[in-house]
Amino acid sequence: MPMKKLLVELGDRSYPIYIGSGLLNQSGLYSQHIRAKQVMVVTNVTIAPLYLDAVLKNLLQFDVETVILPDGEQFKTLDHVTQIFDKLLADKFSRNATLIALGGGVIGDMGGFAAACYQRGIAFLQIPTTLLAQVDSSVGGKTGVNHPLGKNMIGAFYQPLCVIADADVLDTLDDRQLSAGLAEVIKYGLIRDVEFFEWLEQHIDALLARDKQALAYAIERSCLNKAEVVAEDETETGVRATLNLGHTFGHAIETGAGYGVYLHGEAVAIGTCQAADLSRRKGWLTDTDVDRIIALFTKAKLPVVPPEQIDSDLFLELMAVDKKNVDGKIRLILLKEIGVATLPIDVEQTLLEQTLKSYGRK
């Protein structure tokens, strides 16, 4: 698979996304972005046995230390970020050091947040090892941790120096994680790329079968969409908010069910179906549109119905803790049509409650 290179255009903070096979073993991709001798690799207990040695072999000319964290959304906390700070301080890492985040979205978010905070900012590289991280969370500079009262409520915008997305690492990704990543892939088709949505309807089986050509195309198309949005609106004051389609519902599911019960992509899939239902109630989507959306998530082997233990009252309580909200009002991203998303809008409480009480409920 030939390597593709995309650019996130942010002026003097622009950076490349490398997409291809065998990239973990290309030392030049690392070294050209590392500014000084000190390097800290942050990973987790699942990824370390699989890929840490491959990364370390490409860093022999540097002074490298590692931090290996537990694996799971429930560990995306300030306490675990502090373990990174402890290691950086104990080993006397300076301000010109580089941090490499090797893992999925949780490691990328925590590693990036640690890099943003340590000595008010050190360089970092993203090496995402899940499909969701490769197509979404590693690109765009959102970093942070969860709080018991809300997901991703503590963090910073902090861009990496590069993203290295090696499609080969997806060979060891379990089926559930692969499907979770497809939720974010489908999102790009829904919010701004109807041709991609139609391509996904035709090729979802190939993606589930891990066809390398199909996966490479889906990763490239997703990253291209995200890079364009981030270049236009880095800090989410406008169009970047559309990337959160389904996320207000989804974050409520993750928080309400307990971090780690639902994978992020699973919760987003359910939340996007709820957003589609609400868009239909607004008169924008047709029944056929909603059926197509639900059918694609279902074919991707993703859940589409909210958990019974989160009733409409709890949903509303949890959704009130969302970064898009203004003056206590819940603001949502909805769909005008497949391929066209709204900016955050205030939604009539009666329509929102109808969706929360009716969609997927027996």
C-alpha cells in the first residue's frame, strides 16, 4: 500500500497525517519530527506487547523512557495523566522533549493533554492504533480527560507535530473495536460527504472483512474531511462542532452507563440514530433517510438503541453537561439531509423529549 500524506493546514502549526502500511517501521517518519534527544513514549498494557518494541527500534538515537498505562475509558482520568507527569519529572525531561502517544483514542487524548500541560507545552506525535483514533481522535488537537460528571470536560486544544496511521496495526484490532471506529467513519458521510456515505453503504462488508484497500480509502477520506474542518475552525467556534453529530447523546450514554461499558463509537452510533430521529421530527429527514442511517450502523455491527437504564430524565440531566450548551440550553447537531449537518441549534424541548422517550424504547 503506497503511503499517502495529508496536511492539516494551520499556518505555522500545520502538520502531516501519514497513512499507509508498515509505517511503524519507518524511522524517518519519527526522527524528522523529533526536536531533541529526550523522548517519552506513552502507551497502554494492551498495545505495549504488540507494538512498543517496533517503535523503540526506530528511536535508538534518542534517550527514550516509557509510561505504560492501564487500558480503557475508565482510566482516562487526571490521576492517570499524573502518572505521565511523574515520569517526566522524575527523569528530568526538559521543555524541548517529545512525547509519543502510541495507542487508541484514550492514550492519544491523555498523552496529548500531558504534552500540552508539561512545562506549558512540549512536542508530541500521535501514533493511533485503533480505527477510531486513526480517522478521528488523533487528528485535530483535542486532548483531555473525563470527569465523573461529564466526558472530556477537562482538556486543551493542542496540535501534534504529525500523525502516523499505520493500517497494519488494525490486523490486531478486535472486531468490536473495528466496528466502533466505523461509527466515526460513517459520521463524515452524514455531516458533509454524501458520496462517501453512499460508498460506505456499498463497501461496509469489505471494511468489516478488513480489506486493506477499502480500509485505506476509508481512513484517507475520513482524515481528509476532518483535516478540512479543523483547518477552517480549529477551536470549534463554528463548523467544527458538526463533528459532534450524535456525541451529546453518546456522551450521556457513556457517562450514564459507566465509562467503559460502551465503547465511544458504540455510544456515538446510538446517539447518531437518536439525532436522526430528532431530525425527522424537525421535518428535515424522511423515514427513508432514517432507515438508511440505522441500517448502515446495524450492518457495521453497532448498537442503535439506547440502554434502558438511562431514561429520558437522566438523559436530559447528563446532556446538560455538554460543551456546546449555552446559558443552560441543550444545543445539538442535527441533519438537514444526509450529507448536510446543522451548526449547534436549540431544539424544542418537546421534540427532544419525544425522541428520548420514544426512540428505541419498548
